[in-house]
Amino acid sequence: MWWVRISQAAGERGAPKPEFALRAAWVSLVLVLSVTQAVAAEWTAGKAAQADTLVKQFLARLDATRGALPKVSFALAIGTERALGMAKGYGESAPGVAATEHTVFHVGSLAKQFTASAVLDLIGRDATLRDGTAVTLDLALARVFKGVEHWPGQDAASNTQPVTLRTLLTMTSNLPNFTRLPPATTNPWGRIGAPELLSELKKLRPSGWPNTFEYSNTSYFLLAETIEEALLPGEAMPHSHHAYLRQTIFPRAHLRETGFIGDYPAGAVVAPPIYRRRPVFDQPDWLKGSADVASSAGDLYAWNAALMGGRILPVELVDLMVSDGARVTPDLYYGMGWFVEHRADYDLFTHSGLVPGYTALNMIAASEGRRDWTSVTLLVNTDVPEGMDTLAEDLLRLARE
């Protein structure tokens, strides 16, 4: 606080006089009140009303296109690095139970932010494989798994692009996306064990121009499997992917409504899925690491605040997450669990999530150095809702006005 620094500076030249200390305390009180008033003024009742109108218009259009399908549950959270401005639910999470910012939804590929954070956390904490090999961004997957000698990276003299943790995180491994073309021996409508899926994915071969972006759930499943091969210093056994997130990553953001599909936090109220088509890949372990998280709008705002505030990872690792890891289009990049776009007065970090019966969108607009940011999180219990990205942009613009 300002008055502490003033008092310390004065103390270097001698003890402050009592009247100085009183003035300093008064200045401190004025500053605190001013900051509190400024934060409160950022999100006004007028903005809340405008946001409410935008959401209701979106939901009305959505319901008009859905025929006999039930009305959806919807939740949002809008905030800045200083305060949560608006968190609210719309519709019902169950008959007679109103949806709120605490209602839990499946968040699809927003799970990649959590998986990427766990991998970077292991790297930052000097984790190793069981044989003592250091876990680094440039660790070749051929050192992690047996039976992938056909993946580049086994031969150090090879001129081919190795499949590494970095290329998995940035979607540049050139490994095909198994949810686009599932292995022929598997049933996309049934359950599959992670060992069986890993065995099938080991048969894939990288293809395409090296180091080019291709969105691939394969990459983040393999990252989750890698987490389960990593040892922290002083530990005898690795953690499961879910245990590492629950015990290490979630607590740093104080997430109390975040868990995994079919394994929700105690007391969670989960919005029921509304399907437009027969659901695929909705059984374990198809979505492991790539889309298996369930959370609430309130928790995702807390996640954004903790991530941007350096409480999940050190600043240099957050910088990696939101860096220009891979070019997607001329003006869009993929970092590690986030798409990155550089706009005139801020950088935009976004990711959507789509799994059977649910859609999610998480968006952060951050000024240079991430000292000033605004986030918008939207969750709905149906797949492929029209106009959700436009709604997010409209709410972001409103919040930044």
C-alpha cells in the first residue's frame, strides 16, 4: 500500500512524526475508497441491463430454431482483473431449479487449458520420467511411450520434425485428429479404456507439412497420458491426469465447482445435455485430456483471474501459453490451450468447447503485459448454438466501454 511505502521511506531518515502517520493513514483510506469506487463503477447497472438484453435476444433466437427441443440452460460470467462484474444463469438446470453461475456444464475443449497448465507445471517443477529423463518442452514422445519408433524423434540424426511435448501443446505434431477419423477397430458411441485408445493412437503416423497447425484432440490425449508418466522430485509414483488437476491445478484458482464428466464435485447441479444429433465420443475415455472437464461460469472466471494473475503458473509459462505457438491463419495463432489474436489495442485469447449436448466459450482480452484484462465466459447445454461467438464479442465490447 502507498502509506506503507511512504512510512518506510520516512523511517529510513528517522521515525515519522505522529501527524505524518495520521496523514499517511488518511491518504491510504482515501486511496482505498477511490480504488473501490473505481472498480464498482466499471460494471454498472446500465451495462448489466444491456448484457441481459443481449443474452435474452440470443436465447430467443436459439429457441426459435430448435423446434420441439427443450429450452436451454445458459450461464455467463463477465469480469476484469479487479472484479467480477456479472455472473448469472438463465433457464432451468432442472425442473423447478433455476440455472445460476454455479450450475455445472461440460466445457469441452476448454479442458485443454487445464491439461496444458498441468504439463507446463510439471516442466516448471523439474519433473522427470521414470527413467530420470527430464520432462521438457522438447521431450520426444518416443522417449515417453514404447511402440512409437515410427514417430520422428527417436533418431537424433533424423532431419524430420520430432513429435514433442511442444508440438502436442501447439497442435503442430502432424498426428491426425482421432475424433475426425476414429480408429477402425473402435466404436465412437461406446466406451473405450485409455490404454486401448493409446494403443490405437500409437499406430498413427504424422503426415503433412512439418510444424503446421492442425487442430487435433490426439495431441491433448497424449499430453494427459504423458502427465501419468511424470514424476515430481521426491515422489515415487506419478499422479493420474485427473488427480494432478484436482490436487495441484484446481486448488490454485480455488475451483469448487470444477471436476470431470461423470465425476462431478460433491453437490454439483449439472445442466442436462440437449442433443441435436446422436452423441458420439461422450463415453470414457474418449475425451481424456482434450474435453473431459465440467465446470461453472463462476469457476471459469476464477480460473481466468488466477491464470492471468500468475497464480496457476509463473509468468514466463503463462507467456508460453498465450504466445504465437503456431500460425492458424494470417492473423490467428494457437498457443497452448488458447487461440491468440493480436488486435489494435489488446490481445485476444479464446477457446471454444463443443461436446455432445454442450457448448462453451472462454475469452480474455488483455492489454500489454496482461495488467489490464477483461474476460467473458459463456456456457450452454446444447451443441452448435448459432451466434454464440457474436454474443461473446458483443459482451466483451460492452464490458470494455
